[in-house]
Amino acid sequence: MTTRAGFVALIGEPNAGKSTLLNRMVGAKVSIVTHKVQTTRARIRGVAMEGQAQLVFVDTPGIFRPRRRLDRSMVAAAWGGAADADIVVLLIEAHRGLTEGTEAILASMEERAQGARVVLAINKIDRVKAEALLALSQRLNDRFAFEETFMISAEKGYGVDDLRKWLASAVPEGPWLYPEDQIADLPMRMIAAEMTREKLTLRLHEELPYQMTVETEAWEDRKDGSARIDQVIYVMRDGHKGIVLGNKGETIKGVSVAARTEIEEFLGRKVHLFLQVKVRPGWQDEAERYSEIGLDFSDGSE
């Protein structure tokens, strides 16, 4: 029986729904989803099976105008993911239409995604009327020669099966790239750290989430089948540490419970999670922090 396998890069502006679509395609939560923009830092790969085809999704950070070293590394990772893929899916939000940001992505794509097959997925279609959708699809296809256009709602699942089936028929013939039961190639330590970072991002507001990172410092598999996970939350300033801890430690306790529950669900076993908060003023300029979250430090240089 012929098998197929290939890499599919999901690209688009921040908050276009890439992580939601990845999680819907894979059927498990491998990429963090929050209402904050720019929450996906690493090229998280989710693996989905569709018939005899294996789809390896590269969930790239949202492409935006970078300001800091971390931003530049994230944008470089996004374009790196697109350049390495067999198929690129450009995801745009129906109600936002052809924005300045999407225009910039299309301009860059002509140069950077050469050789890949590019399809358009218009997301959040439940937010606009059919006539507006058709007009938007026409406008985007006039602007770029997309191979196919899909109308979807990643959150509600509309149109996602059609997109997955088309991708399965379009990836190259060849052996599967991962074991059939493997859904993500990120080390579990990193997935667990991302889950904790998501809970922090949801709990805290304003600028703080972009000034912190979470690392899994130690992971011990115990004889009773449970796991002890020690994580460090790095923040830039002393004041940030207080915000993360909260009044009488309430914030970090809430984050710890929420993160532990989700990690347990993901692993299917009991977890003992221990969180520490450390002030590290220059973490955004340390090469080691970048490799921990799957980014290339050198990509952030001017």
C-alpha cells in the first residue's frame, strides 16, 4: 500500500488561529492557544494521520514586524518553517481580510516559499457573510496564485476535514517520518514548559508574558508511574516576580494547579509539578534560553 508523508507549514499573522488549527488537525493539544498574540515561539510539530498519509505540521510563530532579538528569532523561525515545508498553508482571518500584515507575508512568500505548494485557508468564516467571503477569496487569489482555497473554522471544525484530506493527497509519496502513535516531536520537557507558560499568559496581562519564559529544569519518572517535574519561570525584573507569585502566592498556586492538570491529561499519568520564579534580567539575550525554546539565537541578530 502506498504511503505518503510530508511537512506542512502553517503561516500567518499572530492570532490567525494557527495553533488552534494544528491542535484540531492532530486531535490533541500540542501547541498552546491563548488570546495573546505571539504565544507560539518554537516550530512545534504536530503529527496527524489521514488514511495512509502522515502530515507533519510545523506550527510557526506568527509573522509580524520584529522589534527585539526574541521577535527577530521568532520571525526567522516562521520563515525557516515555511522554507523547509512541502506545503505551505497561509491562514488568514475572514473578518480582518487582506491586512497590511498579510500583504507583507504574501510579498515575502513569493521570494521565500519557492518550491513549496501554497494553499490558502480563510479561517473564522462564521464571522462574516458568504458574499464577503467570496469577494475576499477572489481578491487574495488575484494577489497570489494559490493552488487551492479552503474556507474553515479551526475553532468549530468546519472545513478542517476537507483541508486535511487534500493535504494527505498532496504530500509526497514515501515512508512515514514518525512512529504512527507519535503526535509531536518536541521533547516532552518543552511541551510541559509551554503548557505552564500558557497558563501564566492567560492569568497575567499587559506586557509581562513577553518578558518571561518557562523551562523544565528536571524531570523524574517515578516507580509508581508518576512524574516529578521541576520548572523555572524566568522574569526580567524583581517587580515581575511579585506579579507572577501574586498575593500570598495565590497566582503561582493557581497556575501550578491548572498546568499540572493539563500536563497530567496530556501524559495520561499523575504529575507532581514544582514551580520556581527567578529574576534573570537579560534572558532574552542568552543563547541557552533560545535553544531551550527551540529557536536559533543567531537568527535574532541585526
